[in-house]
Amino acid sequence: MTAGMERLGEPLAFPAEAAEGRRARRTVRERAVKVLGEGALLDDVELMSAEAIANAILHGTGFIRVTLCTDGRRLRVEVADGGPARGDVYGDPYGDAHGRSRLDHGRGLTVIDALADEWGLDQTPRRTQLWFEVDAAPAPSHA
């Protein structure tokens, strides 16, 4: 969590199962609407969360933890898991059980890169955290 931000509820922790991931995505939307209101940005946050959670389910290990926080101007979503799934067996400590790097798979990071104002992927052999931020407040109009 970034300094100066408050958590929106307790972090969600759940096993790496698709049904749990869908529930987590709905909870992200329920919490994010309090900061963003309804609209396209909320839909974008839900989509980015779904992609990040799906990646954690597919490529991570252990429980997945989702945290939302805000400073009133930005919303930050963090999705963390227990790290790469047996990647070290393949000589890539950041790869998954299939030998694929977590940085190069599917459309998830492409979607997040296109929609987030900022994002990052913090990895160690024991933990992976994908985070993204969006501006919660509308940009001032220049009329």
C-alpha cells in the first residue's frame, strides 16, 4: 500500500480457484464504486482486476490477496500471490509451471497497460504483486 492511502476494507484473501476469483472481482467493483461512482472507469477497474486475478490464479501459488486503497484522488488495486509456480525448476525464478515468464502471457498486462494510469509488477521468488492505479477524480476541464 502506498503511503498516504487508506485501505477500502480488509484485504481479500482466497484460494486460487476461478469461482473465488469471480467473487473477488465483484467485491473489487463494490468497493471501487465508492470512490469512482458508476461509469466506464469502474468497468475498466473491474476488467483490470479480473485480468490481474486470473493471472494470479493461473501463474501463482498459494492464496491470492487483493487490496484496494485510495487517497481520494487515486484508486490503487494490488493483487498478490505466493510467487511463481515452480518456475525455478525451469531455470526462470519468475516463470510458471509451464516454463512461461509471467511477464509474457495472454492479454492481461496489455489490458492493464492500456487502461491504468500507472501499474507495476513486483516479483521475488516467493511473492508476486501486480498493482495498478487510476485517477479517481475527473480531470479539470479547460473551457
